[in-house]
Amino acid sequence: MTSNLDHASEASDEMLLAFLRAQRESVLAVVEGLSEEAWHRSVVPTGWTPAGMLEHLGGAEWHWFQGVVAGKQPELPGDVDEDQPPYDPMSVVFTTGESSADVLAFYRDQCAESEAVLATTPLSAPPRGTHGGDEPPNVRWVVLHMIEETARHAGHLDLARELLDGNVRLGGR
């Protein structure tokens, strides 16, 4: 028998997941229709590009949901030296030479994989993987973090879009 508290918790969890999905859709709406040249053009002093930012968001989806929540270990590409220093997202300028189609496919695939992990993992469960020294207490924390991360970068992309071609308010909400 389920209590009202169980129903409230389930509704709250569904609301969180709906917010995450909405932020992902905002990101995709902001970049929809960008020219290939604009995908790879930076309009900010730090040098990131819309393609690089979307690739970063796909990597964040992988890291937090497949790596931290599900405990999956990353596989190094064949051309990466295992003796390289660890990836430091704070020292990387988000750019990529991949086409917009490839970047979009990567992002959508990572979001779909994240949804598959979330479909089989209660938000109250502890993560099975790690994130360095600051370990999240449960999957709900990871979802909240990804809402924040995705919303922050949706705003970055929105501003870049305005500077690139003048289009504004494409992300909805």
C-alpha cells in the first residue's frame, strides 16, 4: 500500500525529471537552425563555440548519469595516451571540429542514455560511481546538478545565438 507521502515524492521526482528534459529541449531549440559556420564560431573572449558547448553538455550527461549514477568506467579512445593528465573541464575551451550533425547526434544519444539510466534508478538511490572528492548523496542531487548545468549553458548558448545571428528567445520557458 502506498501512502500520500510516497505519491508526493514520486510526483516531486517526476517534476525534477520534467525540468531536466525541458532544459535539454531549450538547449536544442537555441541551436536549431544555426549555420555550420556559426556552430564553430566563437563570439566570447574565452573562445568556446556552440558546437563545443553542446559537446561538453553531452559529456556532462555521460559523466553524471552513466559514470557517477550507473558506475560505468569511461573507455579511452585509441589515440589517447593513458599517461595523460586527467581531463580538467575548468581548463578546457569548449570547441570541436565535429560537424553540427555529429555533435547533435552525440548530445541526443547521451541524453537518451541518461534517460535509460534514470528509468531504472530511483532518485533516492546512492550513485554507484564516483566524482572525485565531492560525492553526491543520491541520484536526485545529480538530477538537480544537471538541471543547473544545462540551464546555465542554455543561457550561454542563448547569448551566443543572439550575437551570432540576432535570434533571441529560442529556448522557450
